[in-house]
Amino acid sequence: MNSLDEKTAFQKLKQNTYHWLHTESLISNSLAVVIGVLTGLAIVFYDTLLDFSHESFFGTASQTSRYFIILLPAIGGLLVGLLAYFFINSRRYNIEEIIEATALRSGKMSARNAFLEVLASIISIGSGGSAGKEAPVVLAGSGIGSSLASLLRIHGNRVKILIGCGAASSIAAAYNAPLAGVVFVVEVILGELEASSFIPIVVSAVFATIVSSLVFGVENIGVASYEFVNPFYEFALYLLLGIIAGLTSALLMRSLFSTHKAFDSLQIHPVIKPAIGGLLVGLIGFFYPQVFGVGYDVITDALNGNLTLKIMFLLIFLKIIAFSFTMGSGGSGGSIVPALFVGAMMGGSYGSIVHGMFPDVTAESGAYALVGMGAVFAGTSRAPLTSILILFELTRDYNMILPIMLACVVSNVISSSISSESIFTEGLRRRGFTIRKGREVDIMEALLVKDAMKHNVQTVSENKNVGALIALMQSSRHAGFPVLDSNGQLSGIVTLKDVRDKVGHDELEKAITEICTKEVAVAYQDETLNTVLKRLAAKDIGRLPVVSRSDDTKLLGIITRSDIVKLYDKKILDKVQRIQKMNPDQ
């Protein structure tokens, strides 16, 4: 090779290397490594501070009167209230806020508020607040991703990916569960991912897990080895367990949001509310200390069959109540571990009963506790894949994967039939935002017929004559009416167009039943306004009678184009006002 060829080859290599070093994928993956390492270190620091907080509160209590333990969550709640009131100064941060930021604000979130909320959780959980640590750690990871994006002036979809990297890393590092961390981001935070976006999130989760494992080691929840005793009988029992788990999930969510609403309605200073919730938790914890804090030890006891049926059954409801008091009053923490806790107690109780009844064909209660954990988490989070994977990665036990999958899917279906929102998105719905697959659903898709319809409907009898109909149209200024038969059932609809097309000047005595439209297009209360609007446009009509799903002749109301437009305009105005009030404190 002559010198000219060598020079050309070198220039080409240099050019290719430059392009390789500046490709977007390399940049994204490099940032993912940074986020993974930083998040892993942050989780290590968080766990250390949480342990210190717990020792500080409960170590002090052990040196004083045993009754002082009642006040610990109240003291923690007061400190959290002060921190939130004087420093956060906006709506509290949790996983809901991350979903909102990625869906509505192009990933923009206040890293400052996120880290302050992490500090609040250390105080809240450390003092005995009944909550999990996953929301704070997800906030920490997402805050790192958001801060890095802001520092490097990254915009658009890449900001969401960096936040996703942080969220996946936090779950991966906190629970030694990289697969669950990645799937959690897809199912809960972002909703969907392109293949190119998936790789950085995986990379970040892997590096966060490595960092966490180097510090804490690879430790899993110690559980006995479970296996099917009689698959034929037990699958039916696990199916029933999934149904019960779905109902339990709905109960947990209903309790949380009802308590939240009750505390919101209290006319007292917001600083005091978390203290009141903490005091109520302290009263429960004085008699049943298992409800304090995260509760990993109690979960492990249930998985190993070390708890009695009575205590497990009581702890289902006591944990739900304590968790609701903690979070509903303004405490800080997460909902994943409480759901796992409640699921373990529910499954363990169920397992104790069925094993007592059918000892020869069922596994020990711990197997049902394990399945119950995943099923209740699936029902509250609407993230069945995450539920399945996090259990597998926490226990490293593959033997129970089939019943876990069955129960998680069934629980998810049951819980979804009761409430369309998850524990992470219900708060958004109550503020008027409907998020699906990481995006806000169009207003017309989020609103239902029952939201816009008129219930008090003016009708006409099919036996009335056209003259009476015209007089009614003139007096009411309505251009159409549902037509009822002698039994009060819907038999058609009549409009001004029917009168013009089918009635002559000398036919005013003609009965309405002769001119009304018999084959009526109808709407149902649970249909979306978008569906109904398309039906109105397709048939070129202005109104639809709303009828019962079970009986198309049972009239419930009527919906018109103007009803839909009025509600749409109102919701648009409300949305604009809400977005204007959002203060991400950038």
C-alpha cells in the first residue's frame, strides 16, 4: 500500500470513528450507564439513611416509655408536614407525578421537589409510617435522569427516555430486579417504547443492579421451596385466589383514596394532617407493630408459614388502614410493598384455610402467600408482567410461576372491572387527566355518555297526532322527541324532518306512530362521547336516545350534539386552567 492509500484509509477510519462516537445510540447508552451508576449509588445512600432514620426514631423509643411508640409516626408526620409546607410548596411528588410529567410536560419535572420528597419518605417510613420505598427511589432515579437532561440541555422524547432509565434503575437497584425495573417503566411510567428506546433503559437497569449488588450483595427473600401437590385441584384454588386478590386490590385502592379525600376535606393546617395520620398509625402499631414501616420481615414470615391464620387475616385490614392513614394524610412513601404485604397476608390466610381443608392436595400456606403477593400488586398497579417478574427476581423460585401468572391476570381483570384506573393513575383521573399508554387520552375518549346526557327527557306518545306534535315543537323549541308506546317503552324517534317529509297540510290528524322512525340508532351510558359523535355524523342526525344495555326499549335519557359540544368546551377550559396552575418549579 502506498502512502496515498494509507492516508486515505486513515482518513476514512478517522471519519468512521468520529461518526461512531457521535451516534445518538452511543450517546444514549453512555448516559444510561451514568444514570444507572448514579441511581445505584443513590439507592445505596437512600437505604443507609432509611436505616439510620429508623434507628434514630425507634432506638429513642426503646429507651423511654413503651407508649412513646404511639407518637413516633405522628412526630415523623409533623416533620414531613413542615418539610412539605415550607420547602416543597406544591403538589406532593410520587409516581403519579412522573407519569404526568412524561405524558403532559414532555418529561419536565422538578428534580428539587423530587429529592425533597425522597427526604420526606426517609422521615415518614423511618418513623413508622406504613408505606413502601419504591415511590421515593423511583423519584430519586427519575430526578437524576431529569437533572442530567436539564444539565445537558436535552429536549423532546430523549428526556422521557432518561427519566425511564432512572425509574428502571431505581426498581432494579432497590429490589435486585432489573427485568422488573425495565417492564415497570413500560407498563406504568411510559406506557410503550420503541426498540431504540428500550436498550438504554435495559443498560441503565443492569448497571444500577451491579452497583447495588456490589454494596449489598445478591440477597433474595428467603422462602421455602414450593411446588404443585395436585395441579388439577390447585389451579382452581389459585384461580379463586386471583378473584379474591382482585377484590382485595379494589378495597385497598378505595380505602386509600377515600382516606385521602377525607383528609383533604379537613379544615385544618396542612402541616398537622400528616401528624394526625401518623398518630392513628401509631395507635394501630402499638398493638400490632407489624404495620410499621415497610414490613419485609413480616412478608418473609408469611412466606415461610411462620404466622398464624388469625394474625395474617387481621393484618390484611390493619395494613390497608395504616397505609391509607399514612399516605392519605400526606405522608410519603410508595404503594408497591404495601400491596405485596397485603397480598402475602391475604394469600397466607387463604392458604392456611385451603391447606387445612385439603392437606393432601394443596401446598403449604406460604405458596399461596407468594401468589397472593403478586396478584394484589397486579390488581393495584395494572402491571401484571411487572408483578410476575418482581416476584421471580425477589425469590428466584421458578416453580410457582404458572399459578402466579394465572392469579395476576385474573386479579388484574377483576380489579379493572371495578375501577378503570390503577393506584398510580387514579389521582390523575380525579384531577381530570386520563392517561393511557403514557399519553393523555383525547377528552372525547375519556368522557362517557352518562357525563353529557339529559336524564329528564320530554317524550311523546305514539298515539298523539301530528298537530299536537307541531304545537309541542313550537312551545319547547325542540326539533325531535323520543316516541313511547302505551307501555312507556321506546318505539321510535320523531323529528321536524319527519314532519316536513311525511306530513301534508291536511294530515295533521295523522298519528305520530305513522311518521316516526322505528329503527332507532341508540346510545348507551358507558359509551365514549367520541363513539357517539361518530355515530351521529355517520347517520347525519342530531340526537340519540340513551337506553339500557339490557333493554333497548328502556329509555334512560337523550344526548344531542349540543350536549357533547357544551361538555367538551367546559372540559377544555378546565384543562387549560389546570395546566396553567401546574408549577413544575423548573
